[in-house]
Amino acid sequence: MVRDDFHERLAALDASLVSMARTVTEMMGRASRALLTSDPELARQIVATDAQVNQLRNTVDDQVAELMLLQQPMARDLRFMLAAIRITGDLERMGDLAKHIAKIALLRAPASAVPSEAAPLFTSLSEVAVRIATKMTQILSTRDQLDATQLSLDDDEMDALHKKVFAKLFSDWPYGVEAAVDFTLLGRFYERYADHAVNIAHQVVYLVTGDVQLRD
Amino acid sequence: MVRDDFHERLAALDASLVSMARTVTEMMGRASRALLTSDPELARQIVATDAQVNQLRNTVDDQVAELMLLQQPMARDLRFMLAAIRITGDLERMGDLAKHIAKIALLRAPASAVPSEAAPLFTSLSEVAVRIATKMTQILSTRDQLDATQLSLDDDEMDALHKKVFAKLFSDWPYGVEAAVDFTLLGRFYERYADHAVNIAHQVVYLVTGDVQLRD
């Protein structure tokens, strides 16, 4: 394989990652809407999209394996490929988490899984999650290290919202145990979704600099 | 680098994976004991071990990157290295999940996070989780495909126990919302821990056969 062809294929791999990132960002916005409007049709669409994301992950991982076999990569290309393998794993989980939110919406529809009093909190969780995922998608395109590092500020906002979920649960919760279980899991799904986006930003720092960010 | 040296380093990588797997298996047994006996000292030890696991993950990932740079790997070796990158990710999360269980124990000690009536259920969750992780560790050593495929049977058992957690929560739960939140999260942590072990078994099938198992 000539070097130019190799770099074309690297660029195609990059484009696949960005496209997967866009999909899981969209999924989160739609899953949140399905949750807040108790829309079973929308929720079902997200479950279907998640199956596509899983398939896409395998396709992208195969692209990486093929590229590695075809040509001994240089250090920078190799870092990108190793990062790509980790990134597809995180993106796949983000799709799963959006699907989990959609499934809770589906399970409770036509009722709402979120008490109306808590709708503003979940609107915020959704907005922050989508904002973080949108920035992450951008960072995958631009590989801007500073933006990647600053994504943890948005994640702090997510952690603060996640604490509010527990604060609401622990201060005289009048909605019963079933709603508390949904509320607990939903809060966790949003928080994990954001964590994966931050992991991806760390991988971008790694592929640019070779530095590994230690995880919690 | 001569080929023999390369294979020695591959074997060392393999040994690191098995040792990481043993550590996260042990962590789960200890975290469960900390939970069921409300032992804050034991819980603190697990939090400390998790930091070591995170560090170890980075060391092993660096070993993979170095090996790839030093020598163009053959197809089978390459598959092993790609699998290794995914496996360290799953092992790291298993460590995190054991830590999360320990942290709930720590948060509620000297009280118990698990109502005594539910202790047998959590003893079963722990036994199945440790059994699955022990088998996974063995599969990493032996690379036995049949054992790897059969691990999903043990995971079915875990799913059945996880359903029992919800059944208990939804049938007249008398312990209040805080205990329900702990219970929900603990159930999820055990279930996710087992899922990661099954992912690792799938990676072993991939590295032996090149076949990818589609995830949920």
C-alpha cells in the first residue's frame, strides 16, 4: 500500500469516528426528549439507532486492525489507531446509555418516568450532556488540546447536577420507590454518558501528545 | 528486536493481563465482604487498590504501544494486542465497580447499606460475580474458546439475580428511599461488573479466531 492511500484511509477512519460521535450526540438529545415528553415512538427509534452504532463500532474497529496489518505505522499514526480503538468503545457505551434512557421512557409511557417537578433538572442534565457531546465531537475533528482539557469544566457541571438528583431523592421524596429507582438510574446514565465523553477528550490529548491522563 | 525477544514481551503482556484480572477478582470478593460486614477498613483498602489498577492499566497499554512500534506484528499477534487494549479497559472498569461497592459500604458504615433480609441476595450476587471473574481470569490464561462462550450462561444467572433486586424493590419496600437508591446502584454495579467480564471473554474469542461478538 502506498503511503498516500494509507493516509486516505486514516482520514476515512477519522471521519467514521466523527460521524459516530454525531450519532450518539443526537441520540442523547432525542432520548431526553422521549423521556421528557413520554414519547414511545421516539424512544423506539433510539433503541434501533443503538443497534446501528454497535454495528458501526465493529466496522471501525476492523478498519483499524486492517490498517495496522497493511503497513507498519509511524508513532503518531499508531497513537491515533490505539486511541481510535478506545474511542469507539466509549462511543458505543454512550449509545447504550442514551438507549437505557429511552428504554426507561418506553417502560413508563404513557406516564412520565420523571415527576413534573423534576423536569427542569432533567432538562438541564440533557442540555449539559448534549453540550459535552457536541464539544467532544468538535474536539475529535479539530484535535484541539485546550478544548479537550477544558471539557472537564463542563463535566463538573454534570457532577453538580448529578448531586442535585441525589439531593432531590434524599429530601422528602413523595413519589414512591419505583420512581426513585428510575430517578437513580437516569441520573447515573447522564453522568456516565458525560464521563465517556471526557474519556474521549483524554484520548485526543493522548493521540496529539502521547500523554496519558489517569482515570479515576 | 529479534523475534524471540518480541515473543517474550508478548508473554509478559499476557501475564500482566492475568495479574490485573486476578486483582479485580479479589477486589470484588473483598468489596462484597466489606459491604456485607460493614467493614470500613476493608472498604478503604479496596479504594486504594483501585488506584493501583488504574496505574497498571496505563503501564500495560504503554507496553502494547511500544510493542507495536518496535515490530510490525503478524495477524495473530496484532489481534492479541488490539484485544489487550480493550481488555485493560474492561478490567479497569471492573476495578472501578468494586470500588463503587466499597464506597457505598464506607458511606453507610457502621450501619449496613444492605437490609439484613436482603443479605442472602447480595451474597449470591457476590458469589456469581466472583465466579464469573475467576472463570474470566482462567480464560485469559488458557484462551479456551468453549469456556469463553459458556461464560454467558453464568451471566444469565447474574441477570436473574439482578431482576430479583428490582423485584425486591418493587414489592412493598419498607426501608425508605435512601436504602432504595443504594440497593438500585449496588445491583447495577454487580451486573455491570459481570458484563465487563463477558466482554473480556468475547475478546479472547476474537484474539483466537478473529471473530467479533456483537455487543448489546
